[in-house]
Amino acid sequence: MQLILFDDHSWENLLPLTFTRPIADLRVGILTIAEKWEKHLGTSPSHLTQKQLSEKYRLLSGADNLLINGTLLPHKEITAALKGLRDGESLKKEDRLLGVRTGASGVDGFHPSLWMDSAKEYSGEISLLNFPWTIFRLNGQEIKADMELLTMGRTSEKLSDTVKVVAPENIFVEAGFKGKHITLNAATGPIYLGRDSEIMEGSVIRGPFALCESSTVKLSAKIYGPTTIGPNSKVGGEVNNCVIHSNSNKGHDGFLGNSVLGEWCNLGADTNNSNLKNNYAEVKVWNYPKERFINSGLQFCGLIMGDHSKCGINTMFNTGTVIGVSANIFGSGFPRNFIPSFSWGGAAGMTTYKMEKVEETAALVMDRRGQELTDTEKSILQWVFDYSKKYRK
């Protein structure tokens, strides 16, 4: 059986994070959605995604395929229901197609709408990743679920005797973790400390919290859960209910709350974001399909930042700010709360961040992590550049 994770219309709602990846490559909890399904089903997935992403994220199909909606977060019951589908059967929840079992002909020209009329209705509870802010909103439940998935039947490594621990039974330590003279409070939720990760002295962590492989929490950081720091990232200062994808840095003091950062992002020293409006009203957030701000349904909502975007020191972001891919933000004052991809500037005004400069910087940044900016990734960035031109004025 080939496992295929498909994008539905939520791919657009999840922009700018999905400009550079399929939905199932988003991280929520400890793992990406694709990694969760691989653990649940015991087979590596491929992606049925947007044309501009299909070279990097290849589709692998065969005579027997199980297609699962990339927005769907797995749990025991929904996994069993999808595994139980027979050839030609599909499963839905109200107006959302959840999965399809089909032969090779069903993958060619696949579209969720083609399977909805014949789909069986799923009666259980599900969790879907519909909008960017759903990532931090569901992060607590997913840290807990992923912790159980990753640690079942395994024994945690031991913490240093210098670590002050509350509820040690809720903490799992992978091999190679380093940390002394820190405080870990797992009474409020589990804490996962990934392989070769580090928490420097004086830091105080309150769960739920996930520190992924080879990531670092800097000196005297204050982190409130539910928060995830993705692989090869560095975080300092004060952080509250955030998800930071791989290879991104918030290495200095400053507050980040109720936010999602993509990959290869960097926040300058003393960058701060607002996550609560002064009048305590519901936060409105830019939505790409509607091309306007929509209600998030949340009182607390901070910063959504696409891949390769960066900001200078002392940058201030207003509540519900959305920044596209490869933007470079700097200067005094609050920039507007929708910043298109490839923008250069700040509150005083924006110009276009030229593609050759973007590629030059991205190559240098990735080289520091031992990675290369490939021609395939350049073509994705070029597509985003062309797509977002209408927003840059």
C-alpha cells in the first residue's frame, strides 16, 4: 500500500506557511503531520500537492493507494477507520473528505470533490489544521499525543542532578541532551527533550514543551507551553504558545507569543510581538484566498511568518501580523500587519527584495547549517515571487 497525503483547499488558507511546503509537512506538536502518519501506519508517505511543489515533494503511487487529507491529525480511531477502507471506498466528515482507498486510476486527476458523494460519514471526533493559528492552538494536544507515540516502551535518559524538576514522570530525555542548572515544570504538560538538544543555564520551562533534535534554548530563557522548537533552531528570551519550524532563530531577548515561524527565519535582538489587542477584541488576520482580514476567533494571536523571512533588532509586530516568504523587516515603529512576500523595509515604507539578493542570503544561511539552496528550491521561491507580485505596491 502506498500512503499519499493530499492537499485540499486549506492549502490556500494556510498560506504563507504552505507557499513552500505541502500541508502535511507542517509541524504541530513534536512531529510534522507526515511524520505522525508514518508512525501511525508504519509506512513512509508521499505528497499530492501543488504543481510548483511537486518536484521537491514527489508523488509515489501504485496499484493500492491510501490517500489521506493532509490537514487531518491522526489518532487511534481515525487511523483504524482509514485503514479499514476497501478499494473504491472513501470517508468524510461533513463537508471534508478525509481519505480514499483506490487503485492507480483513482490517483490520476484526483480531486476531493470527486469522492464526496459516495463517501461514508465518519462519526468520531477529528482535528484539522485549517488556518495558520490552528497550529499553536492545537499544539498542546499534539505534544501530548506525539510524546506517547515516540516514547511508548522506551526509557528516558537521565537529567543532571542540577536540574530542578516538577513532575519528572512527564519528562522524556533523548540521548545527547545537555542541560544544567535549569528548571523544568511538567506538571502543566509533558516535556520532550530531543536528541542532541541543549537548554542553557538559568532557563525556566513550563510544559507542554517540545525541544526537537539539535535545537538550543539560550541562557535564562522563559518558555511557557504549549511551545515547540523545531530541529536545528535556537531560541532565547520569552516565548509563549509558539511553534517554530526547523532551522529558525529567535536567539535573543524579546517576547514571542501565540505565533508560528516557518523555516530559515531569524528574529533580531529585542524583537517583540503583540498577541493581545488593547481592547481585548477578537484578532483579525490576513487571509490569502479572500484577500482581506478575517476573524480568527481568537483573543490571543501573534505573528505568522513564512519561510526565509527575517527582521532586524528592536522590531515591533502588531497583533495578528502575517509576513510572507523572504521578507526583510527593519526600522522603528510598527510595520503593517500584512507584509507581502519579498518585501524589504518597515513602517516607513516597503520596496521589493530582489530575487538575486534573496537567493544569495538564503544560500549563505543554509550553508551555515550544512545545507544547499537547490535549483528546485529556487524555482519554488521564484513562483512565490511571481504569485505575490500583486501584493507589493
